[in-house]
Amino acid sequence: MKTIDCLLTPRIESENVKYDTLVSYPISCEKAIADENRVTISTDKIVITGKGEDELSLAEGYIKQLSLIFDGFVPVCSFTFYSPQYKYRGFHLDCVRHFIPREELLRIIDTMSLVGYNYFHWHLTDDQGWRFPVPNYDKLEEISSKRYIYDNDSRNHIHQGFYSREDLEAVNKYAEERGITVIPEIETPGHAEALLAAYPEFGCTGNKIDVQNNWGVFENVMNPSSPELWVFLEAAIKELASIFHGPFIHIGGDECPHVQWETHEGCRRIMEENGLKNTSELQGWFTTKVSGIVKRNGKRAIGWDEVVDSPEIDKDVVVMSWRGLGGARIASSRGHNVVLCPENGGCYLDRFPSTEPWELGNLSLSVPKASYDLDISMKELDEEKRKLVLGAQCCLWGERLHSGREMEMMVFPRAYILAENLWLGEERKDWGEMKDRKDVLGLISWRKDILCNPGKWE
């Protein structure tokens, strides 16, 4: 007899699982909701029981992992597995800074589904591009989806990319079939230069600008007093809500300079009419208004943690805490649900995974073990506030990544490691056992034709 113990990620509950026969995969599979999380593989069929849909999806991921480990076969065996500690287990991909074709995205989504991720946060707009269509706003594809790189005052390179509605629907369907819900993001009110390049009337100056070809934070932002802007946001959010079936739409909210708002007549009028003391409160007003549009379309808004820099916003907004855990502390104290993704807490996968000179990363070091060390439970909070923490996600920003292949090198193995942290939770996870699976995770990646960074884990 042989054992498969500790090969699967997240780690299963059963120990020393035995097998002596392999059968060709795929074979017939039955699934049912039940009181036990169990996978039973016999010579002619697979039976999955799970306490919920999350468990059933991960069970399918376990079976696919086994088929990769055993190169097209699965072992005749039976094992139990844990239910997830956190109901939000997300990953974020930036397809704005460099456009990633849908086929390359699907490869990453499929691999994430093997290890229990259930939310894909899709970053679709920013200063450097707008990547999806809105009916009657054709300039989004014509202008906002393209940026030009200049050399000696001449355009010598263009970066462009645009998802059709059919692309968006195909990605959504593919993810749903694998137990993953897509959360589309439309950046508001900052990171909007690509939009303003096509529709300057949505901004404070009305001046014609180019789609931004540098990285950073820029002063041209949405104008809260523009009637045309609100008509557009209604149309854009309605379009996203009609495509993506999940409960959330992400509305951005991060890194919005208020310089133009300070002196803009329309912005000052809104502040006076609504008793707003400063532009921070004006951004809170903006967040609540956008959240209202999202609600009217049957969804719930998520925003980056800058949304709670304002003293009050719509309580239904979920807060994504990226600037450390400060945003989570403030948001939970006000009754907001929270998702953790601290940039220096093992969640930002654009950071260097090692100090090797060939790494593609950016800004700072984030070794794979950091993704395991993150304490998602936030023990510092009292029990009621801790209940507001939905889970966490890893975020990959694309300034230095030009393809899905490069994304893979940054995502894996760190996303595998965070997946185990998210599923097992603080009490069950074990770094020693996680390290035992390094070679197996490399093998699974290789057999899926997924690039997995070969560097050290700690």
C-alpha cells in the first residue's frame, strides 16, 4: 500500500490515506450536499459529498490535483477534508497596465480553482487604460483602450487591448463553472485618466489629455458635479451588473488626489449643499452615491480602504484593507465588512518573491512564507468586529508584467500558499507540512503547463 498524505493543497483532514490501485481519469462523478466533506474514488466512479458549494468545488479541485500528480490517473481511496475558515478567498489581477488576453486569464483561473479560491477580482480600468465596453460610449475602445509611448516627441509604440462583451461573458462563465465568482472593478473617482482622455467633460478641467503612459498617482480625477459623469457611471455599472452574476462590483476609491476639487466651483457647491466640511467628506459623498448606483443594479459595492478616510459612507460598502490593517480596524469599528489584502502582508504578489536578479517584481520583497504568516483572523479585534472580516485576497498589479506567463511566475507558488492559509485558518495551518508540498506543487504546475517560480520559499 502507498499513501497520498499531505500531497493535496489545502491539506486534507484524513491522515495516511492509502491506495493500491490507480484508475484512468476522468471517470463518472456524483456530487451531493451532506453532513460530511468526503471524496471517495472507486474503480468505476467518484462520489463527492460536501457541507456546501465551496466544499464541492474544492473536492473537484482535489481530484484534478490527484490526476495531475498521478499523470492522468487517480488512486482508489477515500478521504475527508476541512470546510473553509473564510468565506472570501480572492485573487486580483490587473489587466489594465498591460492587457492580458482572455485565454491567458483562463489558465490562471483554472489553476486557482484547484486550491479553493472563490473570488476573482478583475481590475478593468485605471489611468493607463479602459478595458470593457459601455453601450453608446464608443470612445472607450477608440481612445481609452490605447496608450502611446513617446520618443523624441513621436509616437513609436502603442499598447492597447479591449475585452468585448463576449470576452467578459466567457470569462464569467468559465469562472462560475469552477466555483469562482468574478468581481469587476471600475475605478472611481481617481485613477481615471484613461476615461477622461476620451470624455474630458467627466473631469474638473475639461481639458483634453492623453491616456497616461506612466505609473503613479495623477491629479486628473472625476468631477462629482458633472451630470454627464453620473449618466455614464449609471450605464457602466448597469453593463457590468448585467454580465457578472456575483453579488459585488468594486468601485475603486484609492489614491484620489483632491487638488482639483479644492478650487472647483461645482465641487464646492456640492460641499455647501450637503454640509461637507472638506474634500475628504466629498469623496465619502461620492462613494455613497456610486454605492447607490451599484445597489440599484442588485449588487453590493466594494472599495479600497481610502473610502473610510471619510468619516461616513454607506454602511453596506465592503472595505478592502490594502494599506496595512489600519483600514480594516476603522472599517470594522464602523460596522463594515472587511477583506484583507495588506500590501506588506504577503498579499501583494507584484512584490519580489526573492532577491534573485532575474525576478520580475516591484518595490519590495515578499517571500512566499509571508503569505502563510498573515494572520487573517485579526485576533486584536473583539469578537463582533472579527466576524466582519470576510477573508483575504492576493493582488497582482501589472506595471512590470507584460503577459499571462509573467503573471504566472509572480502568482505561483505564493497563491497556493495563501490558499492554504485562507482555507485552514490560523489554528490548523502548519508551515512544515506546507513546505513538504513544494515539489508536488511544482509538479502540478508543470503538468498544467503553468509557470511556477522555482525560488526559495523563505
